[in-house]
Amino acid sequence: MTARVLQTGLAIHCEHLSHYYELDGEEVTALDNVEFSVAAGESVALLGPSGSGKSTLLSLLAGLLRPSSGQIYLGADDITVMSESELLRLRGQRIGVVVQNPSRNLLPYGTAEQNISFAQRALRGYRRVDLQAPAELLAALGLSELSGQRVSRMSGGEQQRLSVAVAMAGSPGLLLADEPTSQLDTDNRDKVGELLTRITSSFGTTVVVVTHDPAVAAALGRSVTITEGRADDRDQHRQQFVRVDPDGAVRLPPDVLATLPPGSQLRVVRRPGGVELVLTAGAERAGTERSDPERPGGYR
Ligand code: ADP
Ligand code: MG
């Protein structure tokens, strides 16, 4: 059984994306000016410490939350300006989500096939005639042995694989999964990894998975680390946006700050296209600036 590519993968492009929650009257920064791009059909592991904003980013990409500021393009469309009904249609038709708690993805008394049918029922209102039959979809995902099994009798690992299959029920252009293996043993983690590999290699779906699991990260094409609400793409030329505070202080990313001890001097160079901050050789310590040649690596 082969996987049918029914929708092309959705490209993601987030610009100046910030999200703040309000907690007891205080503003909690979950994402701070994030730039994040994923090509159509690409698969990305989203890594980062607890509290760094990974789940928030997934909820924003799924259209379940609206950002405090910034843009989120899925394909050509900025979803931050969509109406609720447009978002609902987009979520139903083009986005598959696996939430963190496995049992919340499934109907416990239904079989695997019934769970997929149920997920597809909501799509019939959109006159979708291209939906893959549940048994066919399970076979394409290598999960035929689950077809007639009831969710309540499945192991945690089987339930999690079925959750991924249910998220694929509408052949989405974008699959989002939040820590899909966090409650599984090594063997089952590997199986979820294999399932994701199968999806990325034969479905054309764009895939973003939050994970701490090396087996899952290895199944995906690229890793992006998010720290303190900022995305840091290790595999690409790194550019980030930083904010200027009201007092004029520039908040440098932690890894850049680590190379610039307090008191470092940066030269401010006004250029036609903007302003460049240049670290001058020998000027790392306060009061030692000389007119040495510029050192590359200045922060733009
Ligand atoms: P991660 O998934 O990387 O652990 P989250 O996106 O869940 O991170 O959270 C990022 C930050 O936002 C954390 O500081 C968290 O405490 C805070 N946060 C998340 N959800 C809420 C909420 N509903 N209300 C207030 N603060 C929240
Ligand atoms: Mg989380």
C-alpha cells in the first residue's frame, strides 16, 4: 500500500513572532521576536528546555492561539489575520495536531479505524472526496495490525502511533506533534520515530515535532533549538532579531552575550541599509578600544 500525496506540504514562515501570557496581572514572555521558517515538505525537530516556548509555538502554528504580535504565514496566507471561521477551516482541512497527552487525541471505546473515520467525519462538510479509507491509511503508515483494535486495549505506544495516524486522517499539509514520545519506553519511541520517518519520506507533509528524544530528532530532517523564547536554527546561517529596551539597552541572545562580557565595547556603524554593531579587535574590555581593523562577527 502506498501513501497518497493528497495535499502538498505547507511552508511555514514566522516573522517577529512574540507571545505573552498574562498570569496574575504579570506578563509572561513565552516567545520573543522569533523568526522560524520551514520549507514545504520539510521536517523539523523543535528542541529546547522546558518553558522555552515550544508548545506555545505549536499552538500558534496550529491556529489555536493568536500571537501577541508578528506574522505566521502558512503557504501564502498570514493566519494571524484570518477570521475564526477561516482558521477553523484551515485547522480542519490542512493541519493535523498530536497534543501532548495521548488520551486526548483518541476516543477510548472506538477502534483504530473508527477513530480515523470520526476525525474524517468533520471534514465531509468541506466536501472532501479525496480522503483515504481508514484501513488504507493505516496500511500506508505501517499500522495495519491496529485496524480493528479498541483504543482502550492498546498499549501506550500503540495509542501514540494511532494518535499520529488520526492527525493524518485528513491528509494534512502540516503535521504538528508536541512531545509524542515523552511517556514511552525506548522501543516504542523508536517505533514513533519510524512512523515519522515514513510520513516525512512518503507523504509530502510538512512536519514539526517538539521532542527531547534523539530517535525522533533523527527521524526528522533538521533541528531547531528554542531557548528563552528565541528560535536558534543551528543548521542555517544564524540571524536573529533583538529588541531595544526603552532605556536603549539591546538584549543580546545568551550565546552572543557569553562572548561579550559586561563592559565590552561595540562600535555603532551607521550604514545605508541599517545600523551594524561591530566588535572591534582588542576592544572586548571596556576602555581598550583601538582603531584596529574590524573583526567580522559584528551583530547586525
Ligand atoms: P515549553 O513547551 O517549551 O515547555 P511553553 O510554551 O509551555 O514552553 O511555555 C512558555 C512560557 O510560557 C513558560 O514560561 C510558561 O510558564 C508560560 N506559559 C505557558 N502557558 C501559559 C499560560 N496558559 N498562562 C501563563 N503562562 C503560560
Ligand atoms: Mg511544552
